[in-house]
Amino acid sequence: MIIGMFIFPDMTQLDFTGPYEVFTKLQDSEVTIVGPSAAPVTASGGLRFLPDRTIDNAPAFDVLFVPGGSGVGAIMEEHTHVDFVREQGLQAKYVTSVCTGALILGAAGLLKGYRATTHWLSLDLLSLFGAEPVADRVVIDRNRITGGGVTAGIDFALSVAAEIEGPDTARMIQLLIEYNPSPPFASGHPSIADARLVDAVRKAREPLQQQRIEQAKRVAERYCG
């Protein structure tokens, strides 16, 4: 089972590293990191990652994985990258994403007619690509598995592990990584956070979010119109 993890500049590193930690503990799977080129990929915040392969020499994936982050817009608007994701997704056994990586899957036409989730700020954008937005932390619809924002990547990856190697393996991995969250504050989602905090976050992210909306509309018109 080849798990192909597509990475790109300005991705959110935890979208990638959380699932990576889980996937590398699967017994019968091989994780391959694929970048746009052979050059190191710098995530938001500055962490750098070295791809194993490029989009030009990647093998066929059994599991396609795409993270999210501020670099999603640039990837969506680059047809070479979208074509790569589409081609991999059409033959993969599982098509998956965390956070706004779902928008890349959507741009590639891989979520049309599927239930899916993404970061709460971008959830409504999924409908532009023919997907049904669902405000859950992990959404499984047939062979599409999508996770919510950033930290949801661990929940997502354990769900994928259960699909691939069974719930017992997923439980063992959860125990090994001591995934037993007990957050210090009840503010991890707009459904439970103080309304003033949610409003402040929306306002702070408004410029980036407006840009993302415009990009998503352009891409949806180009690829899915």
C-alpha cells in the first residue's frame, strides 16, 4: 500500500506531520512524500521538508493525501499540480485530505457528489466544487476521507489507518503516540468558542479568506464549470 503525501510551499506543517506520524506506523504501507520539484518545501512558519519524489516521477498511489495551508490557492491555480492530483486520485483506492487540502481535491474534480469537510473558515467553499460540506472533524464518504482543520489531521489519520489495517491497528497507533487530547481551553471550534473570539478570528483572517474565496471561484469556473 503506497501512501502518497503531496506537499507544497506554504502548506500548514501540522496538516502533514500529524498524519505522517500515524501513517509511518502502519505495518504494510509505504509512505512517499511528493513535491512539485526535488527542492526542499518550506511550510508556513519555516519548517523545510525534502520530497522523496516529484510530481514527474511519482509512482501510482493507493492512498492520495493532500494537506492544506496558505499555499493552497497557488496550487489550485497551477494546472500541472491540479492535473497531477486528479490523475492520482482517479486511480487511488483512497482519496484524502486535511484542512483546506480538500479545496485542492475539489479543484481536481475529486469531491463532486461527495460529502466532505475542511477548515471551518473555508467549509462553505466546498460547494463550489460540487461537494456537500459537512461540519464534522472527519468525514468518510465511500473512498473519500477528509479531515477538518490542522489538528483534526490526527483523528483523520487514525480513521484512515482503521480503514487500511483495521481498528485494532489504529487503536494501537493511538496508544503509541499517546493521543489523549485534553485541551486547556474550550475554544477549538466556532461551535464552542466564545462568539467574540470567533468574530475576532474571522476579522483577522478576512484578507486571506477573501483572496481564497476569489481563487476558489476562479478555479471552480475553470475546472468544474
